[in-house]
Amino acid sequence: MGRVFEKRKHKMFARYAKMAKAFTRIGREIVIAVKAGGPNPDSNSHLRTVIQNAKSINMPKDRIDGAIKRATEKDSANYEEVLYEGYAPHGVPVIIETATDNPTRTVANVRMYFSRGNGTLGTIGSVSFMFERKALFKISAQGLDKDNIELELIDFGAEELTWDDETNDLIIQVAFTDFGTMQKGLEDKGYEIKESSKVFMPTTTKEITEEQEADVMALIEKMEEDDDILAIYHNIA
């Protein structure tokens, strides 16, 4: 009985740790959005996007409002988005997306992770040519007509649609430059955007063994513990 309780407790702490990390990430994105376009989501589409994503991970409204309020204060931290590129073990290219108030600290940590994980921190452009910048939107698929919605979304720049039968959602992929067009189009048509993101998608994939993949994922999981790191992209098949 004691072992079962300990196992459940471990899972509970892991879940809360993951949630806390997600809330920290969203909080930083709120600061960046507010400082760039103001605290009103009606006139700040970037902030509106971040709030939608905060709701998708069940971030409480009072925490969202608190983050917006803190971002308007003069002494609030200034975060900037910085990308790092490099190679994980076994030559796997990775892109690391960060939001930091201290780039010196962040780059030192990223370099340390690569070094300890048998990887190499690269220079700007060293691996990004192997990825494409894309944007993704998630809306409810409930009651949608597949043929009609596909024709409608193409006008807003949709490149690919994925119907998730398990969650009953529709995932829409667009070019990075069409993010604003798709967001406005969905909002004007009255579709509720559950979540949206700007991602790096690999143009080719790399085949590695399970043992090699375990080495890569160990490095990525260590990096994901860092509050400055928002997302990590790789091209493992």
C-alpha cells in the first residue's frame, strides 16, 4: 500500500511541476505581448492569442489577469525571445526557443546542457535551414462540415487540416506569415480558437535507433526543466 501511495504521490508532484512550468511560460509570453501591444486583448491580437493558450492549459483567470497587471508595472521584468541552435547527440539538429530577462544566463545554461548531454551549441543558421516556420490553430470540430470548412479556411491561408477524432478538434496549419490572417478569419467567422502556436517543422527527418533516441530525449528533458526555455524542436523521425 505504501509503495502505491508513493507512486501516486510522485505522479501528482510531476503533474503539478509540469503545470507550474506551463504557467511560467505563459506568464512570460503575456509580459512580452503586453509590453509590445498593451494590456487590452481586444486591440492586441498577440495578447489575445496568449490568453487563448493560457485557457487551453486551464490557467486560472485570476492568474492571467494578475500577469497582465504585473506586465504593465514599470519595474516588471523585460523578457526577450531568443533562439538557439545546435546538435543533440548522434547529430540530431535542434532549435531551442527561449524567453529570458538575462540572455547571458540563458546562453550559459544552454551551452552547459549541450556539453553535459554530448551535444554542441551551434551558431545562428547552423540548423534552422532544416526547418520551416509554421503556425497551428486548434478549433472544435463539433458540427463542422468538412467540405465547406476546408474551402472556407483555404481563403485564410490553410495549408493542411488534421481532424483529431479522439478530441473532436480540427488542427489547421498555415504559413508563419499567414498567422494573423488565419486568426482574424477564424474570429470573424465566429470560430473559437482553443489554442494556437508558431512552430518549427523539420523539412526532413532523421532515422536513429531507440538507444540513440533515448540519449537525445534525455538532453531535451533536461532542457525542458529550465524556466527560460519555451520549446524545443528536433527532426527525429
